[in-house]
Amino acid sequence: MTFSALRHLFLLVSATALSLATPLHAAQHVNVLLYHHVNADTPRSTSLSPEEFAGHMAYLHEQGYQVVDLGEAIDLIQAGQELPEKSVAITFDDAWRSIYDNALPIMEKYDYPYTVFVNTDPIDERNKMSMTWDMLRELKQRGGTLANHTTDHDYLVRKPTYDQDWLQRTLDNIESAQQRLEDETGDTPKWLAYPYGEYNLQLKQALKERGYIGFGQQSGGIAAFSDWQALPRFPAAGPYSNLKTLKLKLASQPMPVDYQAFAETVVRVDQDDSNPPVLSVNMLNQEKKGVRDQVRCFILGSAETPDWQDKQHWQISAAKALPAGRSRYNCTSPIWGQSNYYWLSQQWLIYQE
């Protein structure tokens, strides 16, 4: 989302600055940043330069953000305890060597903790763009956390069928990566970052049964009411590396809704005609009309107004069919007495075999 588009969306919802229920205290949630390459020579879609990354870290430091360990933040939220004000966690996907070469010195300048989600096959295959096991062990010794990003970074749900064989192969992939991380680096939290942020309800449930926490690539913060098998993170590289837009996102809070009630994220156009998909939202509290009138969703470059069924439930869909691949609905509303916003995001996968 460009800065001008994001600003336009926020202006649409800020006319009277009403609230959505009682605002969260900052100490009750954490916003998580997602990075991939920290390199000026890698694909821009998933990269930012070391200078840009240094600018992000300097901004966090100068503005008093508290960069927290992701595991500690999760433990505190789940236990109903408070986090430091303005808490942020830093994550990287794919274990690129540029994280070790370019990001680590910058983070250590500020003593910032971080998490790297590792797809293990490139490490075993000694891919020159990936870190080595020795580097990963060193990161861990220097205060980093390592977690699971599957063995091969394959698409998990872009498959012909979701039968038991598919599920078992997918879980075997995840468990194999978990075992490699534990064998090479020691204790590893049972966290999975879905490749490309893509998952379905069946996979989420299977991970829950096996004790995993799951992370997507839809934007937003984490609170006690989050879906712990589909936690959001704010992408902060490529088109999202602009510090102007990142400032708005860092100041946001997760919209208080029942995320676990969200519908299937995969729309299989060869099996149904539910494109554009409908996002049905259950608020955690009943809302006044003035509040309901200010919720806006940004979809395919346009600001859309949701349809409220009652004081607690609303729906939104795109004005036209979503294109094949990944799309997002990003929804916001102003917070009473504050200059920042509640944020909700849902990623969809439009898939046809």
C-alpha cells in the first residue's frame, strides 16, 4: 500500500475520531515487523537496503519503542501480563546471509533481540545466499531466536486436494524442519512462519493440536484475542519499507475482534464461486453507530465501507473478484482520544489448479 493510499484511507476514517470499544493499552499488545533480505542487490519485493534497515532501527530507538524478545512477548500476552509501552518485535524469514552480514551489526548496536525463521534445506545444501549452520548457532549464542519456516519453503496449500495424504506430507515437512533445527542448534520454539503467509483452516487446526504457534504475512499486531495459529506481522521491506507508512503501522493497535472465527482463507475457484470472498467480523464489544460508520477497509486500491448486521457484526468484500494469488483486506478505525488506529488485516489466496 503506498503512502498516499494509506494516508487517504486514514483520512477517511478520522473525521470525528470516535472509538472502537475501550482502547487497548499499549502494554497489552505487540507489533511484529517482518523482514527478508537486508541487501540492496536482492529482489526489491522482499528486500530493503542496509541503510534503510538502519533507518528503521534508529527510528525505533529515537521514538522510544521497546524492541522485545518475541518469545517473552508471547508469554506475557498469553499470561495476561503487561508488556513495556510501545513494544515491537523484529523477525526475519528465510535465514538469508545478508541478515548475518548486514542486519546483525545494526541490531547489536541497539542491543535489539530478533527472531529468524529458517527454511532448513538451503542451509543443508550450502546455498551461498543463505547462512550456514555455524552462523545460525552463532546468532543464537548472541541472543537471537531461531524458528521453523519449513524445510523447502514450498507452497503449503496450493495443492490439488486437501486430503489426509496432503496433510501428512505437510506436517512431515514442518516436523522435519523442526528436528533439523533442534539437532543443529538446540531447543527450538514450536513456531511456524507459513511460507508466503499461506495457510488454510485444516492446517491451522493440525498445528494447534501439535502445539505450534503460527505466523502469517498479513499485517497487524498481536493481543490476547489473536488467532495463535495465524498471528500477523507488518511487512517492512520492499514496497513496505517506506518509513512514513511504517510509522503509522507501528503506532496502530490490533482491532479487538474474534480472529479465530474468520472463514477459510483459500478460495478455490475451481470448486466454488466465492470470489470476491466475504470477511465476516465479530467485534468483541457492541459499537455505537458513530463508531460503526468509521470502519473502513482498503481493498484493491479502494476504500470500502463494511455492511453492519447489528452493533457487533459486520461484513466486507471487494467490489470485484480478486486476482489469482494473494490479496489482502486491510481495515482500520480511529481510537478514541488517540492519534493512531486499530488495524485488522486478512490475507486471501485465490487458487485454481
